[in-house]
Amino acid sequence: MLRHLDGKSGPPARVVVLGAAGFIGGALTRKFTAFGAPVVGLGRNELDLLGAAAATRLGELLHPDDTLVMVSARAPCKTPAMMLENIQMMASVCEAVTRQPVAHMIYISSDAVYADGPLPLTEASPAAPTSLHGAMHLAREQMLLAAAGSIPVAILRPTLVYGAGDPHNGYGPNRFRRRANHGEKIVLFGEGEERRDHVDVDDIAEIARLVAEHRSAGILNVATGMVASFRELAQKAVALSRRQVAIEGSPRSGPVPHNGYRPFDPAATYNAFPGFRYTSLDAGLARAQQQEFG
């Protein structure tokens, strides 16, 4: 749950986004800029968090009144080597803020830190990851909290993310839209029966903006509370493309991920920000379609 430490409205003094060149980082940069906050966007070209002098360089760039947003990661984390790189990246950030404390920190984590269960996930659900990706994010959360000292830290845990411009093209809405628009058949894992929550990347950016505005601290899941099967997602993508595209199932090579169902309870989001509403899946997919394909 979040607690708000600043009741005033208005942009923070300055926002430093680590991972600004990425999909989520780019959305964050655009959102904060539109809000009127000075933004320093740092991608790998500007600051390699795996570099030997990364902590020193970042510490020199930071100001005491900065809001530091950490979204940079090698993701999805699939190998022990990637795990170690992600830990080193966060170690550089932790050393930098120890040298030069800031006013507020926001970490974009992942819902992968949670164990599966039959009930909708909440911020009180056990953090018991079953994947390297989830273990990586949970470890980085704890590292940042340990280094923060008196700096307030907000940890945002988004579920599956979609939107225009996603470079990963992973299984789900983004890949389905692109295949449909190119007239290519969509092949599902199994029959696409598993039901998952998907969140618009712009909603993540807006929640991060609200968190920065209120200098909020604590944990917040970023998930809509609505689930759809992957077959439904494919059907929506085909409908938006207005093309005749086949949707086919395929044999699974393993068990259905997350037991085929991973719902969330978004009550904490609405308690923290009563004026906020998540973008519906239909509206978000339509917007991404318009932005990417016109």
C-alpha cells in the first residue's frame, strides 16, 4: 500500500529516468515532460549501469531534490548471467544514492515477484517468485530499500504490459496486433485459454507521475483487475486490423503458465488515487493500433 508524503499538486523539481530509452522508460519520460517536470533521461548510451564508473557518474549527475525513477533492466531475466547483470545494475544505483541522496525514488518492478494462487493478487500477497525474473526484481527491490535510508521509495509492480512501440514483440497483444496487420496467422500456445491481466504502458506512466507528484512511498500493483484469454486478445487484434487472419492453436511444451489464471484486485490503486481509472483493454488496444498503424 502507498502512503502519500506530499499533499501539494505540481511536478517534482526534476525527474531522472534510468532506462529512458526503453519501452516503459520512454512512456515515463513523455509523461513527466508533459506534466511540466524537467526530465533527465538516461539510457545505456548516456550511462551504462554495468560500467566500472557507473555509480560515480550517476552520483555526480544526481541532485538532492531529484525524483529518481529506476526502470532499467535486462529483461526478461532468463539466465543466471542476466540475473547477475541486473543485480550489478541496481548495485550501481544503490551506491550512487548512498553518495548523493535524492528526494524520492520509484522502482518499476514486476508482478512476477508474487506466487500463484486462486485468489486475486493484492499488495499483501506473498512475494515468493518462481522464476529468475521474479527473483531478480524482488532482490533489486530489497537492495534499493536497504540503500535508501530515509529516502522514500515507491515500488510499482506492473503486470503484463502492452502499447505501441514495444520492441520486445513478446507473446500477447503487441505481437498479435503486428501479425494481424501484416496478414500473418496468429499461433497460440495451446488454445490460448489462459486468462491474464494486461496493462496499458501509458497507465504505468500515469501512475508513476501521480506517485512522484505525491512523493508516495510503499508498494503498489499496476494491474487493471480485468482478465482476458490470449485467444480473446488475438480475436481483438484481428478485428482491429480488419484483415482476414487465421488464429490457430498449437501443442504446449509445458504446463499452462500461472495455472491459466492470474487476476488482481486493483482496490489499492483506486484508494491511493481516487480520480484514476485504468484504460479498458478495448480502448488501449485501439489506441495502440492507431499509434502504430494509423
